[in-house]
Amino acid sequence: MIEKSQPHTASGATYMLTRRHLLQVGMTGIAVSALSPWSLWAAPQGALVNDVTRLNPIWVNRLLAPRTTDEIRQALATWSGSVSIGAGRYSMGGQIATEGSLHFDMRQFNQVIRYAPENRVIRVQAGMSWRDLQSVIDVDDLSIKIMQSFANFTVGGALSVNAHGRYVGAGPVINSVRALQLVLANGSVMEASRTVNADLFHAVIGSYGALGVITEVELDLVSNVTMERQVHHMPVADYPFFFKDQIHGNEQAILHNADLAPPYFDQATAITWRISEKELTVAERLVAPGQLYKFNQTLMWGVAKLPGGPLIRKDVIDPLRYLNHPVVRRNYEASTDVASLGPIATRTSTYALQEYFVPVAHFNTFVKNMTAILQAHRVEAVNISIRHSQSEPDSLLSWAREEVFSFVLYYWQRVRVEDREEVGVWTRKLIDAALSLGGAYYLPYQLHATREQFSRAYPNAPRLFALKAQLDPEKRFRNKLWDKYYAW
């Protein structure tokens, strides 16, 4: 077993949520803060924080890029105002900051704590990116069990949104987490798992920084298997049967999604990566970072902006793209860089995401309603990717309280006020379409939902807010998501 440092709590032990403990450890944090004056590690006052869409510039009061848990505790003890947390900055609605806050930029908080390849488990600091984690475990032919489709995201960020990917039968990332460590508002350090502080465990994952700073994460790993890509085309109405017959419960299917192309969204292209014993067609173990992807970006621009772009995609680009059946290692496909999508934002426009979750029985109804809304509002959609998740009802802000299909909408918009308002109009219609079928919408994106829609999509939010009132009574942990939907 490789061990770089020992995990730690406030006194080397795991604590339960008791008022006495919170007070004791909070006082310890204040005492420790005297050892490291704020001026030694605080950035100059005032910093601008934004996300990849450039739609949410937020002036924070101070910015700190911590490298140790003690630095986080010291900052919380020294700073009396609001606190926000960010890392990869791929959320799209101000979920990483609020004005005047102390902002923790977690991207330098990226070390391995413990690694036991023989047990297929690793514990890391929460600011580590999936790509950096892959570099550690690939040498042992191990893979991340659940992550997003791109490797740029951080581990802590993925937990904060309870992310998911294309992993068949795996569900959201909470299903791969053994334990986590959290620093609360008073500086106390808590360990949480399914057996220790289980309520906190299920509240923190998917809570968007409402309760504290996730500092360490312990993850299950799996084998870095060899996979072959297979592609099937079908009318979208046939896809639920195809999924049930060919993909659901198939242990040979590792990754799967289906793409729907504009403007009609009536044809599904199902892409499945299955375990294979064939020889590799791609020798590289991981996608090399820092590539320019000029050709990919040109194709993306052409599909989105040229007259007849969707037809060019249908008749030319996709047939060429899926002509071959590559055989790769799991880590290679999982290490894709988001830069392959091209520049996300310019001064006048941006590409953005939305996601909707619908019970499997209502797949075709939602596709019909979604298509009507997108066409009526002339939404400049680039793609809709369909994923699947088993039910995961235990996390308080679960988006999969029953088995669901998810619809990931990738679209282009201008950034003027009137353009944003128009996006809000059709977004709320899509949210209502999902809610009417017992579904939900995903929270990392632009905050167009009303408070009533939020409450319907996340009926257990009051339980999260009650826990926040206990653990963060001064309401220190904030961002634009909670500025809007938490009853301050």
C-alpha cells in the first residue's frame, strides 16, 4: 500500500454530530489559526470569479488556494463572513461563489492521501482532477468507477453535484464513495460514510457546498478493461426497448449513451463500449493533456452555425465518426478532455448545458414534449445525450429517486439580457415538462427555475436546510444557488 500522508480529523478520531463536539473542535480551530496569520496566505482583497460560460462574474472579497486541511480550518476561524467554494468551475449558474465571500479555490488541493491498489481503493484531496487521479491509478491497470464523460472535473466538485456519467448500472458518483472528510463552518473536521455520520454523508454529496468544505474523498476503483465501441441507429421511439433488451443489466456493457440530433430529435444513435478481447486499435493508455483539437472545434462550429449544419452532421460527420469500431482501454475513453468540444464562451455567446431526469416509463412522452418546446422557441441545440441511472433515493438532493433516463441538452445562446431571459422562458417549460412526469432537473446549470419548481424537483431540500441550520447557523456557506433557493 502506498501512503503519502495520514488522514486526519481534529484530534485523530472520528466524531459524531454532537453540540459539545462541534463547540470543542471549533475552539481548537480558532486556537490553531493564531499560528498562521491571515496575511501569510490570503490573496489581495478582491478577486473576480467566473465559470466556463462567462455568464456569472462574481467579485469575492478574498481568494484562498489551500493546500492543507489546516489552512481551510484557519481561514474559517479567521474570516467571519460568507464562504464559497470552487474548483474546476464547470457549473454554469454561480454555484461556486457569492459576492463578498471568502472563496476557496480548491484546484491546488490535489494530493493523494492513501492508495491501496490491491484493495482497489484510493483516498485523495478533493481538489484533485479525475485526469490527475487517472495518472496515479493507470499504472496499476485500475480505473475510476464513476465519473463524468470528461476528465477535467475535480473529485470534490463531482461529489458536490452528485455527478454521473455513462457507466451502465452505476448511477451517480455517490455509489462509488466509501467515505469523505468535511470541514464545517466552525472549523471542526468530520468523517462521514454509510456507517459513520451517515446522515451527513447523504446530505453532503449533492449539496453544492451548503454544509462545508469537502476535503478528502475515499473512492472505489475498478479494472481498466479493454473495450470496443459499437454503434446502433434507430428511431427514437424504439430506444427504450433497445436499452432494456441490449444494455440494461448487461455486464459486458461498460459505457453507454444515445445521441439525438437537431432539429427533429427523432433518430437515436446508441453508442456502447463493451468489454472486448480484441487487440487494441489505440495504443495510448490515456488521452494526452493539452491538445488543441482544432479539427474537432471546426466540426462543432460547423454543425452549430452553418446553414444545414444538422444535415451535414447526419449525412457526413456522424457516418465518418462512427465508421470504425475502435478498441481502447477504459481509461483512454474516460480521459477525454472537455477542450475537444471547442471554446465554450466568447464575449457575445456561449455554449451551455441543461439536464432533465424522467422516469423510464415516460421516455417517449418527454421526448415528444421536449422536441415541441425546443422547436417552438427555435433553441439552437447542438445535441441531446441520453443516459440512464438506477434509483438512488438516499442522498437528500437525489435526482434519481426512481430509475430514470437523463437528457443532457447542449445548446448555443447569446449573452445579452434579453437572450438570457428567453432561455429562462423555455427552460422553465422544459422543467415543467419533466416535473409533470414525476421527473426532475439538474442543479449545476443556469438558475432559471422558480423556487416552486425547485421545491417540486427536490422535495427533501427542507431536510438539507434543517441540517444546515444545525451545522451552519450563521449561514456562512453560500453561493448563487443557495442565495436563490435557500430561505435566508
